[in-house]
Amino acid sequence: MVSVWEFLKGDRSNSFDTGGQFKVTLTKSQPQHAITGSAATTGYLYINLHWSTRGAERPTVGRTLRRFFDPRILRPLDPATAGSAPQSVDLDLACMYELADGSRGVVQPLGRLFGDLSKPPYIKLSGDDVSGASSGETMHINLEKKDQFKRLLVFVYIYDDTPAFDRTQAVITIVPQSGPRIEIKLDERAPAARSCAVVLIENDGEGKLSIRREVRYVHGFQSDLDRLYGFGMQWERGYKSAEKPGS
């Protein structure tokens, strides 16, 4: 498991390691899991996003024949479907939060809103991986401050021009201090989706954190997810750098 010290000193060289914990996969038919006992109140909750680049699919004979009679054949090939070369993928891990005192905000790479573990929001993003490296992107949640949380919406968005979610093989892994690691796969076909609400974490006020799979794809970005879940924040266009705008 990535140590807190490695995280705080900025060491990104190690791959994300779940320490051999057994796994619970949240699905449509089994969407919920509760973190209880000391695991819900001590240490850090680790949330990791990992994805990889997948080469474009080669066309089948049927698809080739259909393309022959398709008037769009004269158009340039979409880079996402031309040939079988690897595709560039840049996913971002993020979290909208609502604290017990009513304050709300977001932790995300856009705007370099990486958060803080020792003061509100008690959530911190490890950094911004732009290529799907083995370590991916990891978010830490300070469970010593669990009573300060009301709800956390963990989401993923596609930054700039990248393939659809079903081509990224993206997986969210949630690792508590004890008990099973929790896995949510983003493998559904949603060609026009730019964002996905992955999981909602809620504090029931009785020592339990409820983890609920959402996996709700939207065509827009943060403001659209906000409207969907009613956080009520004001949004403006964000950037990772002056050269590469995002939304």
C-alpha cells in the first residue's frame, strides 16, 4: 500500500498496491458496501483511478462493406478509429464534497485544486497523471475527520479529446485501512459521455460510511454532475495550463 509518508513527500514512483486485500466489486445488482468499525474512523481511505490505452479495433468484413456504401467514406478517418495504433487517454479523478457545516467544493486537477489533508476539505489528490501510468491517480481521505463529511461524490472526467470510457479500461479502487478493497469498473459503452459519477460516499452519523456505486455517465462536465446531485456550486471554465484548455 502507498504509505502516507510517500504521498506527503511526493513520491510517485511506486505502483498503487492494495496490500493483498480481498476484493468486493460493486455492480448494478450489488451496488452498495458499508465501511464500519475502526476502518471507517482511522487512518486514510485511498481511492485510486487506473486506466490504460487500448488500440483501436480493426474493422470486420461486415463493417468494411457497410463503410463502402456509406457516403461518409469520403470524410477523413476519425483518429479514434483509424488503424490500430494506441490512443492517447487523459482521465482525471475528482471529488465533489459537502461537509457537515454546509461548505461545498471540489478536489480536482483542473485549477490545481488538489485539496488538503490537515484542514478542510480533508481530502487530497496525489497529482495529475496524463497517460495512465501504473500508479494512476490516487486520492486520500482523512478518516480522522470523518465526522466533518456529509457526502463525497467521486467522479471521473475525460480531459480534452480522448476516447470513450469503454476504451480506457478504467477502474476505481477504494482501499480502507481494513476489510475488502472495493472495485468499480467503468466499462459501459457511453460514446458521447465526457464525465462519470462513479461512487457516492455518505456518512450515516453512526460510525458507518456507505459506499454506493453510481456509474452515471453524462455528456457534460462538472456543472452537469453538480445539477444531477444538487451540490449547488458555481462553475467556470478551468485549465490545466495556458496551452491546454479543459472544461
